[in-house]
Amino acid sequence: MKSRSPIFWIPTLYFAQGIPYFIVNNISVLMLAKMGVPNGQMALFTSLLYLPWMIKPFWSPFVDIVKTKRWWILTMQALMALAFIGLTLPIPTPDAATIAAGETPLRLFTITVWLCVITAFSSATHDIAADGFYMLALSQSAQAAWVGWRSTFYRLASIFGQGVLVWIAGYVENRSGNIPLSWTITLLVTAILFSAITLWHTFVMPRPANDASVLGAESKATAKSIINEFIRTFRTYFAKPGVLLAVVFMLLYRLPEAFLIKMCTPFLVASTDVGGLGLSTQDVGWIYGGVGVFFLTAGGILGGTFASRVGLKKSLWVMAAFMTLPCATFVYLSLCQPTGYWPICTALAIEQFGYGFGFTAYMLYMIYFSEGEFKTSHYAICTAFMAASMLLPGMVAGYLQELMGYAGFFWMVMVCCVATLAVTYIVDKKIDPDYGKK
């Protein structure tokens, strides 16, 4: 049987990987902000939802040991589709005065929170399987060549949330004046789309010959052998040369983004009186769903092409520099508070291109460091450090913004770019010059 081209499954796989992640960790930020939950509580709660991605190495070996990566992918997607359907039911309905005052208690969202937790754990498990499947199904050169598509469609899931879904929420809000209803309908659209993607993958996902349990036949997967393989997974990871430097890089490369991502959408919709831009929910959806999609796609694809031609080592510094662009754009926006669409769209286009291009190096570095027998589990450990890098700064981002104001907060984020450049300098010396080249 002729092998199916990666174009049929890589875009949808990483779009599906991104949807639950960004719904749980990012779209929930705007939803809670629009529902009147204070910034400090909102940022703390949504940051804690990163926890499943941070602790997933503790069950990632089971994805290697039990069943195939393809089985785990399809099972977790089905479970998340059910969770998204469930999320459409328990959205609370605080009165308009409570929402306007920004005093909506977080406890009203208890059922929603638990469904988000289930989605988060399912999504983290899906990430383990999807990333392992990518490394099994493609050669090393193909991994470098497709990493731009992979990162682009992962980020497109973010734009889908911040663009299309936010526009839908804004449209319903403007037509009905009912903020809770707007998010109920938005989540229903998400549930339908994710269910369709799950069905698509059931038929188009390939079946690589090397996609199998590391223990071989299912009959060999005894409790003792599973525990032994579990221990060996962690032992071999932390025995890798340069592991300490790699961990430092994974924790600090995205430090500015970790602060920024929690406050960028609240800043865009916050009133000008408190330092925001005063955009409507629908405005944010239009900008991110139109301009954002184009420039994010261009940045991701160009980043992958560039990395596959010059290799990870030569592309790392260039991409680290591009990661500072989003910080600079929000400093400008917070200081000038422009009112026209042209300057706002230009700034957000630069932000999205910078993320799309710069994030490619981070993903490729994690693939590079994960090479070896347990590449699926080792990559999961890498992404756990990535999740920790987002969780810890995000927990305090809202309180820092309340303390410093938007302009002061974004200046602080800009200073954090020093950490990105510093860790890039450290790991650059240890990277194989030929890795990632065609």
C-alpha cells in the first residue's frame, strides 16, 4: 500500500493538538475576563491548568509501553470530543452588573473547571502520543522539513481560538447582549469541529511499522516489565549529556511569552482608562483570525524551511531574536494606545510572525534532545519542562499586571528577553552543526 503523504495528517494532527491546549489555557483567559473574574484570580487559575502538561512525564512511559501511539491519539481525541460537548452545558450566568463590576466569583465555574481538568489531562496524553508518532513516522530530515508546518498548524489552533472562536463569541454577544450565551455557542462550535477532526484521523492516520509497544507483544507487558521500563525511561533521560543546560534552555527560552500570553488578550479588550486598547471581543477575533492567521502561517513555514536548509545550530540565534518581537509590539501598544486598526493590525502581525518563526527553533531543539530509544517519553519530559516554563510565570502574571499596570508589565516582559538570549548562547555551543539539514 502506498504511503500517505504527511500533508494529509500533520496539519490536522497538530491543529487537533493545539485546540484543547489553547481552549483550556488561553481561550479560558478571555472567557473568564469577559465574565467578570478579576485578573489575578483568572491568571492564577488558568496557569494551574498547565499542570497536566508539566507532570505528564510521570505517565508518558505508559504511552511507549502500552498500545500504539496511533491508538492513544484516537482514544484521547474521542475523550476530548466528549469533554468539549460537556463544556457547552454548565456555563454559569452571572448578572450583567456583577460582570461589569469585575466581581464574578470563580466558584461559579466549578463544573466548567472540572471538565477543563479532564480535557487538560487528555490533551497532555494526546501530546505525548502525537509527538512520538511524528518522530516515528518521519525520517530526521523530514522532521526538520515538516516542523514548520507542525508548529504553524499548532499555532493556527491558537489563532482559531483567538480569531474565529473569539469572533463568534463577539458576534453572539453583540447580537444578543448575553455574554454567557456567547461562550456556550462558541464552545458548541468547538465540540462539533473537534469531533469531525477525530473522525478524519480514524481514516487517514498512517500505521507505521515501528509504531509498537517497546515491550513488543502485549503478552510481555507485565507489571514488573512496565515498572522497569518506566524507571529506565527517566534514568536514560537524565543521563543524557548536557541535560542540565537543556533543562535551563527549555525553562527560560519562552519566559517573556509565558508572562505575555496571559495578559495580551485582557489588555486588548480592557478599557483605555485602565491602560488597555478598548477593543471589542469581535474586533479581537477579526484581527487575530485574519491578519494573525496569515503572518503566523508565513512565520512558521518560513521558519521550518530556514531550519531545514541551514540546520538547527545556525537558525537558533535568528529565531531567538524573532521571539523578542512580540514583547516589543506590546510595549509600543501599551505606551501609544493607538485607536486605528492599521497600527494595531501591524503590531499584531509582527507579534504573530515573530512567534511563528521563533518558536520553530524551540520545537526542533526538543526533538533534537529527545533522540534515542525512548524518544516519545523523552520528548514528553521536554514538553513538561516547557509547560513548567509557562505555568510558573503565568501564575503571577495577573497580580504583577495589577501591581504595575499594563505599560509597566510589558516593559518588564521586554526585560525578560535577556533570558531568552542568554540561554540561546549557552546551548548553541552544544548543538550538532549538521542536525536538521536536508
